[in-house]
Amino acid sequence: MSRSLIIVLSFFMGLSTVNAVDFDGLMKSGNKYYEQGHFTKAIEEYEKILTADGNSPTLHYNLGCAYFNQQVYGKAILHFEKARQLNPRDQDILHNLEYSKLFLKDHLELPKPMPLVAWFSKARLILSYAELKNWETVFFILLIIGIVLYRIYRDSPFAKRLLLGVTIVGVLFLLTAGWLVDRSISGKNKHAILLVSEANISSAPVPGSSTLFVIHAGTGAEILDATDTWYEIRLPDGKTGWVLHEAVGIY
């Protein structure tokens, strides 16, 4: 290898080292600031990880806790929601998310869903998208192995057991695949959390349009449509209107 090539390779290796982000170091630093009660500094360290494309339920959970302690409930709820998407069964995340909502100004009066509907809504989210993909892969591999074994041993005494096992795995694979499709479709439905203290919800995505109603920090909504600068949102109680991009966080 020529000396000039070694120098070039060393230069680029040096760049990658300089640009590398110490996620663990930043997390430990943020945690230390958090334990000392320096929540602003903790947030700065955690946000550096996000800026460098770091993403984990622990990171969003820590950010949610830090913002909650600063009484910035909109950002706290946003990060708890993101943590819940990544780890939907974590009880600390679920508890803090619901507890944070108690501090919101907007308390929408919603009819209680039927028990079966409520149970189904929770069951749909019990596994994360990544977990569903992993289970689908496992069931697919088991299904292929089972089919091959059945073809080899279909004249053996335990062929019926093999066929039963293949059938069960096949059903589980189809259920998981359908669940994954449902999650993929629902995952395309983005939601917004209001981050500013108060926002006028407009009747149209035009400056100066009439105000339909006012919402406050932490209020969540589904995004129905978008322009370059506006989102059309729908609140849980069915109200719709337009809000500026910079007023909300998306998850």
C-alpha cells in the first residue's frame, strides 16, 4: 500500500472518530445532571443524542421525565408517547404518560368505549413494531422447517403431529402478518402533541382565518392532512382544524 493511500485512509478514519458520538457517555452525563436536579443540562445532553440519530425508549423516557420536572408538559408527553411506541409494555412509561396528562389544561369529555373495544385497542399495541417483525420472522422459519420435515416424514407414525404443529405455526404466522399489516397501516397515521402554551386552531390553512377553538400544551390530536406550513388535526372529541407546524411535535 502506498504511503499516500495510507495517509488518505488515516484521514478518513480520523474523521469518523471525530464525528462519532459517545451515546453512552452523553446518557451517563445526562443522568448525572438529572440526579443532581439540573434538568436543563440533562435535557441538553439527551437532545445531543437525538440530534445524532440516537433513539431508544430509555432516552425518550428520560427526556419525558426531565421535561416533566420542568413543568413542560407538552414535550414530556411527546417523549413519553415516543417511548411507549418503542416499548409499549413498560409500566413506568405508561404510568408517567397518564400521570403527565393529569396536569393538562384541556380535559376532553369523551364517552367511555365499550369494554371489548377498549380491550382490543390495548391489545393491538401490546407488542412494538420491531417485536412483531421478529415474531413474524420466527414463525416463518418454523413454518418452512415444519413443511420440510412433514414432507420428509409424512409416512411416519408422528406425521399427524407434525401436520398439527405446521398448522398451528401457520395460523400464528398469518395472525402475526395481519397484525403487522395493521400496525403498518396505523403507523402511517401520525399524531401531534401541542408544544406551545396555547394555540388558536384555525378554520383554514391561511393566516388570518377564523379561530375555531383554542387548545393548550400537551393536547394530543390525529393529523388528517398537511400543507407546507399547516397541519389539519382532529381532537379525540372529533373537533377538527388547522395548526402551524412549529406549534406541535409529531410521533
